[in-house]
Amino acid sequence: MSVVQGWVYFFLAVSVISLGISLTFTREVVIALKEGAKDFVKRQYKIMAAILGLLLPTFAYAQPEHAAGGEGNLVL
């Protein structure tokens, strides 16, 4: 085996090891992103529930007593 062929095998081995390490890190990052996304969605749902909780009573009491009839039902 020549010196050049030895270096080729060395760099091939280093490349395979690097690929394995990158796959491991990629899996960890994907798992972290999924957990982060779940936390983000949970926080968004809490915010939407709070806003809905504030707006729902406003919309419920914003309806006039006589919704139909237009200007003919105005009380002065």
C-alpha cells in the first residue's frame, strides 16, 4: 500500500465518522425543535384563549336588545 492510498483511506474514514456525528447532531436538533415547537404552540393557545376570554363578553353584550328592525326601532 502506498502513502497516497493510506491518506485516501484515512480521509475516507474521517469523512464517514464526520457523517455519523452530523447525523447524531441532526437528530438531536430535530428533537429539540419539535419540543420547542410544542412549547410555542402551547403558548400561542394560551394567548389566544386569553384574548378570546376578553373579547367574548364584549361581543356578547355588544348586541342591542332589538337586533332587527333598523332605524324604525330607535328609542330616543
